[in-house]
Amino acid sequence: MKAVPILRKAAAATFLATAAVWLLATAASAGPSDPGAPQPGAVQAVPRIQLTVGKSIVLKTKYSIGKASVADDKIADIAAPMLPGQNKTSQVYVAGKAPGLTTLTLWDEADQIRNVYDIEVAPDLTRLKKMIFSVMPEETGIEVHNNNDAIALSGQVKSAVDLQKALALAESYAPGKVINLLTVGGVHQVMLEVRVAEMNRTLLKNLGVNINYLLNGDFVFTMLGQLTSVPLLQNIVTNSTDPSLSSNNPTRFNAQTTPLNITPNVNAIANVNTYINGQRVTWTGLLNVLKENDLVKILAEPTLVCLNGQTADFLAGGEIPVPIPQALGTTTIEWKKFGVELAFTPTVLSGNRISLKVSPSVSDLDYTHSVTVGGYQIPTIDKRSTTTVIEMDDGQSFAIAGLLQEQLRDSSQKYPFLGEVPVLGSLFKSQAYQKNTTELVIIITPHLAKPMDKSITKLPTDGVREPTDLEFYLNIPQPAPDKPKNAAAKSVSAAPAGKSGLDGDFGHAVPDMTQSSGQ
């Protein structure tokens, strides 16, 4: 805008007189006023011109335009094209550039303000509506409104995914100026049925042989495979096998003041007495032959209900305290979870399809690889987990983590040279073989869930009450208490005749007196 010059005090009086004469002459000769021109003696409403982004209009006036100005050239752009063969114009070209509100001011050749307009530039809602319909033709309940420089979306969509699509399209027309008034119809809750099944098979084979030589209280024995200890030998040798080592003469055994920390594990013992140079020698053989098969089944069936777009988690297990050394000799406790854990985030799509982000994990404590921290023995945690995103229909199932793991362990203890002798070397060695096979399967089934009426729910405690003395001792059924009017009828099997009142679905069932009275 051009600056209006400031008059000097010496010419002020002359200017005022000239202006008064010019105003009187203009009022006498002027015809009907131009649209938007200020009217004397009244407060004039400013005309408003509405444009869409990328559209333009041409304003025509009855006077020659000397100057035109727009308050915010980022919202609208103006141009005043000259008439052919003339050095003046009575037209203004206005084009919308961005959503918003600005002001257009026009001056005549005498540098007088003749017109003031409010220019409102709005997004192209028609194009936005066509774009939404072309992308989501099934969504017919979306309404698009203009709110000054913003876009307001109202109505109802069928899924949260369609809601995000509509907002993304509106953002492309009015970045950062989208008002979301949309609601999501249909079911907003997802129920997840999870079955976690783990089969752990263990095959264990042990073979251990130890030979003991005893002569007049002196003994020599091998210690392989945790088969032999001094207390064990005391139990083996009795009065009938070797009187010199009986409980009446335990001198030699008592010389061992500190017993060996070896756990007896014997399933066969053989004693043979021989005589060498007239002295009886007791040979004792300890044999451990074991074949063991273990089968462990772990099963968890959690059921979770979660709101659309939210996260739910489940833990069937526990927490173990882990000491964490800190500065200045202090120790803090950190709790670690173990067991069957599940976290999922559902998103309801159109057509009753469900998108799931699922994170299941199965963990257990392993004391065979424990560590010692601050004097405490802390087990390690064996954990198997996975995270995935899948999409399916309501009621469909899928296996998310099938895992087959096999471990083999073979250990052997033997005496040098003696344990390597063919055939006889088996008497001087102990070996163990272990095979673990673990199979884990997680099956997940999502459902669109709706709350059910209280009257149709049934609990395991329904139909169970404390039996009276007549029912308990004499098996005489008593009438059930009156049910509330709003309570639903519950089918509970009555106690058969001749049986106690504890025969029923859940403990003591309330007999049906109507059936017994009608017989």
C-alpha cells in the first residue's frame, strides 16, 4: 500500500476548504453508488466474496481504479489489467491461493477509498467429496463442511481405517486445519480366544557302575555317576556279609569324619565274598541303569476383550525378584515376568475384517543355568516370543508360532585307560544320555464382541447353595428360594433319587420341585 503524505501546517486550512467544496460537488452530481462504496450517514456492511482455492473472479467498477491492495497475499492474489489502448482500468482480477480470510481495498484515481471487500477463500469441497467417494464408495455417510479456513468432517463411517482415510484426504486440502467430527459405527470391541499348547518330551538314559573292595575295614571304591558314598557303604555292609564292618565295630567308617557329598542313586547292588590268603574280601558292585520317559503338557486358554485401537495384555505365570547391585553397596529388586504372556492391539476394518498386532511369549525358569548375584541364586529365563501383524475375518483362526525344538545331551565319566578297555571298560565308566523335544503351538481366534444382557449369563455358582440338614442327612429335597422376576431361568440338573445332594453340575444342585411334584 502506498503511504498517504502528511500535509504541512501552512497548507492545512487551504486543503480543508478545498476538500469541503469537492465533497459538496460530488454529492450533488453523483448518481447511484457503486457496490461496496461507503454510504454517508450509515454503517455499511462490508461485502463478502467467496472463492475456492484455484478459482478466480473479475470485479468490475464504474470508476477508474487507481490502486488495489490485498491484506494477505498468501490467501489471495490480485491483478488490475489495463484496458486496450487506455492507461486505466476498471477491473480487478482476484484469485484464491490458500484457505483463509483477507481484505481487498480499491482506490480511485483521486486516491480515495471506493470499495472494501472481504475475500473468503475456502478449500474445494466438491473435489474433496468426489475424492472421498472414489476412494471409499461404500462410505455414504460422510459430510464435508467449510468452517472459515478449515474443513469439518461429520457423519459416520463403518471402520476406523475408513476414518483415517477420510482424514488423510482432508489433510491434503487443508493441512493442519481439519476438524474431525466423524464417528465409527458398528462393533468397537474385539474378543481374542488364545490357545497355547506346549508338549515337552524327555528321554533319559543312565548307565553307571561302581566297584568297591573291602578287607577288614579297609576299603577302596570308585565314585562315578554319583553312585557311591561312605554312608551308602555303611548301609550295604551288614552283619551277615562282613561282621568286621558291622554296627558293633564301625571303627574304620567312623574315621571318615566328613562324609562325601555324593547323592546315592543305586537301583542294583551285588555283594560277592571271596577269600584271599585266608581273609574274607567283600566285593560290592553298584549298578544304575535307568531309562526314563517324561511327557509334560502346558496349556493356557486366555480370553481377552479389548476396545478397537487399544492394547490388552495377559499373563499366566508369575514374577521373580532379581537383585540388582547399585552404588554404595546397595541392592535393588527388579521383577521379571515368566509364564504365558500375550499382548494384542486390534483394529476393526471394513467388511467385519480384523487387523491384529499380536505379541505372544512363553517363558519358564531354568535353574540349570542359574547365576549367583549378591549371595542369591537367580535362575535364567527361557523365553520364546514373536510379534506379528495379521488380518482376517471374524471367527477365523490361525497358528501364529509353531516351534519344534530338540536338544541332545550326552555326558560320560570314566577312569583313564580302564574305561577305554573294550567290554570290561563299562565297569569303570558312567554315562548319561538325555534328549528333550519341545513343540509349541499358539492358535488365535478373533471375534467381534458385543455386550450381552445380564439375564442370559450363567456362572458356575448358579444353582448352588448350602444344603439344609434334611437335604444333607436324609436326602429330602427342599423347594428352591423364589427367584427375582428379572432373573433368567437357569437349567440345573436335579439330584437323582437315591443319591446324595452333592450330585449335580456344580456341587449341591438345587432340585427342581415342579418336576418331582408332578410325578
